[in-house]
Amino acid sequence: MSQGGTPQSWDDAILVARLFALQPSGLVLRIRAGVGVTRDAFLAALRALLPETAPILRCPAHPTSEALLGGLDLSATLAAGRPVQRQGLIARAAGGVLLMASAERLPGETASLLCASLDRENAPGLVALDEGEPDEDLPGVLLDRVALRVELDALRPGPLQAPGERALLSEARRRLQGLVTPVPVADALCSAALALGVFPMRATMLAAGIARLAAALAGHAQVEADDAALAAALVLAPRATTIPMPPEAPAQDPPQAAEPQPAEPPDATSPAASDAPPDSGPQEAETQPPDPPDSGSRDDSEDRKAAPDDMRETVLAAAAAMLPPHLLDAPPLAARGSASGAQGRAGAGAVLGTRGRPLTPRPGRPGQGNRLALVETLRHAAPWQKPRRAAASRRTGMSEAEAPRRLLVQLSDLHVSRCSRRPRSTAIFLVDASGSAAMHRLAEAKGAIELLLGECYVRRDRVALLAFRGSGAELLLPPTGALARARRSLAALPGGGGTPVASGLDAALALASQLRRLGETALIVMLTDGRANIARDGTPGRARAEQDARASATRLRAAGLPALLVDIAPRVQPHAEALAASMGARYLRLMQGEPERLSRAVRALAA
């Protein structure tokens, strides 16, 4: 296994496939890979490991709740005159596997329905195909359910299946029925989870389940330490939020003085015996050490105490060896398996309206921007036609045969359609084009901005370009999605003059506020050395200019706008870092040859 608990070889990936295929019911396997030969080979190997009778169904990219859970078959109901139910994908895949394409774009509402169905008896296993960028992730509620994961982009496919593999898995399934988890093993998994900062109880339960599967696959009569260590590496290590502290060395007992040898009882006629106090005899009896306990019972108790400690260290060491690199620099808990992030990228910050991706219709009355969901309305009205016609016949005195054959719809049947779309996002680049920046590293800043412009275009985000120099700020490029136009404006960016930082911040805040009023989101990327020398009113003076800059930065921070300040000064100086603190922005130095670092920072800010 590699760091992060993901396979680093094809054999490791096949081991994960064996564990999943052994008992997929209720488990989630995350496959992070693009469409290609390697992913197809892994899915073919997974199919070969599953029982021959297990169904394998592929779920569409944006399934509705009816497609997942089933519902009324409208055409069959209208034809038969009685309710006819239609099975959903989850019911049809019971006892097998459901393949979910583009799982990173699954809306939070759909992911919640899908995860709730995994707790049912004979639920299918879920294979989440993650084809997103490194900064994209699964919806939080689904990420919390991931038990196994593989990353296949860096792997080369190998042999699909060893001879007799399916028979070996069938034997392992029989062993799994009576396999138990000893208390010390469960205690070791819980201790490892706490040491790694994995606090959701579901993660520990998933690790215990994977340990049972590993024990059955290895032919063990019960879960052993090696099985728990493998489960900790696969389940707990990717969820770790902290680096475990090394075990403390056992405290050494202080040196004890040599026990005094018992003195021979003095002769009754000696002077010492006559001078001794009358109660010295009982005191000597109390100070004598008690008889040592039976050596056999002592050794057994020490073994029972030491065995769990050794197992805890083994399991924790296996998980610690698989911790992802740069663990402490990673996003907080929500991005690594906490259900607090309920949406995926497709559902994050979604705006409801009449345009965008259709959502599940809900009960309601059309009008005021709500459109009638005709099919869903008919589906809810169809089962009630017979009792409604009988009630109408009683009211009118007409027989059902004489009554007109029309569809009877009530207000409770009405449903309205909803659509969801991501709010348009605009990255506002605020560039210091003053003389100090031009003298320092304006050319490098232009190169970094051009890279970021390309990434914004890929994400379909808009960009705007503001420059401040001389006595004020200028909007060189209004918000646009035209990459070529943005590059031309950037290439023509002049340099020279004073540094009116306050005017630049005020212009960025005004543009961001205007975008917010239009229902859009905005983020600010400011490139400057932070050395303000022009005040807001255009007069020179460093003290007044820095005071105005701090005031403008405080207003921008109060607006709650996500911001990144990139220090383009050639040497470390306190001006830009202090300005970033006043803005509430993330501070980043523009290091030569590190455009990818700046790119990652902007992607994290946009997410």
C-alpha cells in the first residue's frame, strides 16, 4: 500500500477488489481514475470476483429519487386502472453492485438517499467512480461511507484473475458467517482511530468490518492483529487528521535500596533484648514482606495486559505508515470523510430556480416562478382515480359508467418542478502595477496570472482584472469568460507610478459587491508587495497611505469575501503579510518556479 491507504501496485488494487467482492452489501468502494484501460481492467477483475448471480447495474450520472428508489409506473397504472409499482435501481441491484458514474458531481440530496438505502438488509454495494480533479471530492455524506478506495491512474493493469479465485472467495464467504472479532482487536482499532484523530464512529465500524473480511480471506478462525492492521491502513489512514504521537517510553523504576537482611533474634538474656520496647515484636511482624503470589497467576495477568498493548502498537504502526503526505497541510476534517460537507462540487452553493439541472419535483402550487411538474402530478393522482370517481358518483347521483371519463386531480396532487445550478463565480485579479512592483517581479506575476486565467476558463469561471498604480485603480477587464481577451489585457498591463493600495482594495470590494447583488460569488486574488505610498485621495505619504490601506482591508474582511494575497516582493518584508492579516486573506509568497503552488492555493480558495 502507498501513503494515504491507497494501492501502489496492481496486486494491492486486486486485494481491495477481493475484500469488496467478498461481501459488498452496504460497502462503498471509491475508484479514483479517469476513463481508460486501467479502470476498465479493474472493473472487469471486480466482475470476475463477484458471484455469478450477483447483479451489476450502472447508475446514470444524475439519477432522480424515483430512478433510485422506484415508484409508480404511470403508463402501466393508467393502462391497468390500478397502481403498478416499478422497481428502482437499488432494489434491482440488491445483493450485487451499483456503479455510480461521476460520483464527485452527485448532489447532496441524491447522495443522502443513496446512503440511507445502504443501511437496509440485502443492500447493494456501491462503486463510486470518481473522475474529478484533485481539488474535487465526493459529497460529504457519501465520503463518510467510503470503506475502500483505489487510485488507478498511476497503475498498470496486470493479470485479471488467478485460477480458482472465485471458488476461494466462496469458501471465504462461508467462513465469514461464524467469524468473531475478539475484544482486544476491537480495542486496538478504537485506540488507533483516536490516535489518528478519526472521531466518527462509522469509520471505526467500517474498519472492524474490513478486518473481518480480511480474516475470512486469509483463512483465520477469528480476526487477528494482522487483519486489524490491514483494515486500519485501508480505512483509518485516509481519514487521519493528525499524526499520532510516538509511544512514551516506559518509566523506569527508581533504584531500590537493598532489602535489609533479617537479623537473628537477640538472646533473651542479652542487653539489647532487655532494652527493646515491648511492642517491637509486632512492628517487626508488620514490616516483613508478604508472601509472593503464585508465579503462574502473575505471569498470566501480565500476558493478558501486554497482549492488547502490543496489538494496539501493531495496528497503529500499520495505519501511521500509510498516512497521506503533507497531512497537516490538507483541508480540515470535512474534506476527509466527515458528513458535515453535505454536497459534492456539483451541489455546493447551488441556487434553486427555473433554469439548470432538474431536481426531484416537490408538492406545491404552480405560479410565482414555479412550473407545474405534469408527469409527477399525474403519477400522484393516478392511484386515487377509482375512489374519487366513486365519491363523485355519490355526490352527483350518477353511476360510474355514466360519469365522464376524465382525470380527477386535487390540490394535493400538484407538484412543481425545481432546477439547481451553480452560482456563477468570478475571480477578481487585483494587480499592483506600481513602480515598486514593476521594478521587482511584475513580469513573473503576469505569468502566474496567465496560468490562473487558464484554470478559471477550464472551471467555466469568469475573470476580472483590476490594476492600481499612480493615484488610483482601473478596471482593465470587466468580468468575462473570454480567455483570449483576458490575456490581451494582461499583456498590455503597464507598470510604474505610486502604490495606491487603498484605492485598489476599494475598487475590488465595489466590484465584488456588485457581483454579489447579482447572485454571483466572487473571490479576490491580490498581487502586491504591500508597500502603500499613495493615500485614498491621491496624495503621497506613506503613513497616511498605510492607514488608508488598513482601513480598506478591514472593510473587505468585514464583507466576508474569500481572498488570497500573493507577495511579489523579492525579499521577505512585513508589509504584505500585515496587509493580508488585515484583509483576512491567505498569505502566499510568489516563489520563483512554483506556479503550481499558487495554482493550488487559488483552487482551494475557489472550493
